[in-house]
Amino acid sequence: MGHEDVLGRIGEALSGLPLRVLVLTGHELEPEELALAADVEVRRFLPHSALLPDASLVVTHAGMGTLMAAFAAGVPTLCLPLGRDQPDNAARVEELGAGTSLAPDADAAEIRRAVEAALASEALRKGSRRMAAAIRAYGGGAEAVAVLERAGNPPRP
């Protein structure tokens, strides 16, 4: 999706802040293709389940997988949607009070201000915790699987 530029601006925005910053490039981009400051760690992939329990904020393109992982962990998000369903996803994140969004062409200063605001927002933390509770109430998807299985195998008379 041509996300090198936006990842570079995110890295620039977060460099120098008193945060641990990790940028994940995904499978389409090699970490060494990004020229980021030394205080920004870059990896191709790490499991969300290993990272999110200790995260304070997820900056994302608003893909559904990352959003659902952040919701389940109760972590607020800052979305910079790049395309496809991501603008709609980002709008819904804001409606749910679980995050905010910026245009993908936001400059580093805008991103930095948005990150600082999100980290300071009790309302976003509350909204994120509400999403985590809702996901837990669904049994981590177990209820959805049970419903689908019942639909595919209706009880016999």
C-alpha cells in the first residue's frame, strides 16, 4: 500500500519522545528499507498478543486485524487509514470512542500532537476498556463459532 512514507513520518513523530516505539513493517516491506532514528525499533512482524498487553497506544492503518487485537487488549488507537475499508474502520473507531484518526498524509508534527493527546486521554482509555469488555463478553469468539456451527448443523428432530 506504499506505506513507507507514512511509517517514516510516524517514526519521525515519535522519535525523541519518552516512549518505547516499535514499528512493524509487515511482510511487504523490509525493516532496513526504513531510515528511522535509532530510538525507534523496526521489525517485520511480532505477534500482537506479545506486544499489546504492555502497549499504551497503537498507531495503525486501521486494518481490521490490528484494530480487533487492540480492542481485545483494551489499547487505544490512532488510525491513519491508507485505503480499502480502513477509512470506514477508522471512523467507527472514533464513533466507539476507542481511538482517533488522522489523514494518512498528516505531517510528523500532527502525528506527534495526536499521539500525545491520545496518550493523555482518559476518555480513549475508557472507550478501549469498554471494547475489551465487549469482546470478552463474546467469549473471545467462542460464541460466534458455536452459532455458526449450529447454523451449519441444525438439530435433528
